[in-house]
Amino acid sequence: MNVQLATATLLTEAAKAVVGQQDVLHQLILALFVRGHILLEGVPGTAKTLAAKTLAHLIRADFKRIQFTPDLMPSDIVGTQVYDVTTGKFYLKRGPIFGSIILADEINRAPAKTQAALLEAMEERQVTIEGERYELPEPFLVIATQNPVEYEGTYPLPEAQLDRFLFKTLVAAPPQSSEEEILRRYHAGFDAHQLATAHLTPMLTPADLVSLRAEINAITVEEGIIHYIAAITAQSRAASDLALGGSPRASIAMLLVAKAWAAMQGRAYVIRSKG
């Protein structure tokens, strides 16, 4: 299975559970292919959690949900060393960060210290607990959510945290036609809390992802495209209407996404947008 076929298959299967959020699903798949992370911003009830759970099911990945709250501690995310009185030894109680698809729900509800617990995990794909380094599983994808209209009691994400996300995706309410389809499905017995009711078929394995990423890595990128990407980032830093331009990480993200998008469209090379 190549990248184009895998994308089409994932989108078709995901549509059994998620209605009318094709852009969100496309960006989730892109993030998965290039080992990025994604921030979903939208009001409650727009299928953000359902989309994350559906993706995890389709790639046979371990799904973990972390509900961010003001009293959440970093150890609640990464885990901690616990003393066992029966053996007289410490053992690691792993936190939910050791899943493959991590839903960081309402990430801006937690203070900066707790948000920062994700920094090492998102960038290095590892965590350090009591001086010991622990590798995270592969694939590893953080899908964070935040509510754009309810800011009381929230903590804005610092730039260092935002820089770790490949995409910030605005999740809008579905159009009426899609909402009618959602109602029909619920009337017929669908339950977002029980994905079995959608009769989803897992489509990929971690081994498949390794093969698909190898195909993406082999995509041709001409020198002109390299120059074009670097110029975009440089211009963002010089733009007077931007408080902060893109970092080199932004250039790398554009390159990786361009290669993945080319493969998803069945091309072996990157082209400039015609828009």
C-alpha cells in the first residue's frame, strides 16, 4: 500500500465515524505521516475527541486521553517512581504519555509547569523521570485541544509549546447537511463513545507507517523549492504585522508536509502551490 492509497483508505474508513471534518482528518493524517503533533481549536461537541479516537483505532495504536485541569501535575502525565513496600524497591508507574495517540484535552486549562511536561515528549519522543530516560512508543502523536471561546481560568500556551505543534487546526461546527447526517446515524444506533457501532476496520500497523514514511522521505525536492520554503520563513520574520516569525522548525515542517502532501496526491516530487 502506497501513501496515496493509504490516505484514501483512512479517509473513507474514518468517514464511517466522523462526518464533515475532512480538513481535520487530512491534517491528522499528515501529522501522523511526518511524526508531527497537532493543536485542534474548536468549541465542544465538534468531534475533536472522536477524530482522535478514530485515527488511533484505524492504525491499531494505543489511545490515551489526558484531561488537563488547573490541579494537574507533571507527574500525572509522565509518571513517577513509586516505592513498593513488599520488595523494598522503587518501580516506575508510567503516566498516560506512554500511549501512542495522546489526546491532551483542553491543554490550556493546566498551568505552564504542567504544559511543559509535554515539551520533551513532543520534541525528543522520550521522558526523563528521576534522572532516568524512557523512550516513548512509535508511533507517537499528541493531539491537543482547546476551546477558543472560554478563556476564564485558562493559561495561554507559551511560544515554546506552540512551536512544537505542526498544525493549529480550527475545527468549525458542521454545515446543516452534515449535522443532519450525524442525527441520522445516531438515530440508527451510532454512539461516539462506542466506536464498535461504526464498524471501523483497522487499516494500518506501525510497520506499515515505517514503509509509508520511507516513501515520503524519497520524494524529490528541487533546489528551487528549498529556496522558496526558506524565503517564506525569512519573510515571516521581517513582516511588520507579525509579532514573531517562523523558526527553522517551521521551515522543516513545511518541507516535511510538502513531501507528505505530494505523496498523498500520488506525486513523486514537490511543486509550488498554484494559489
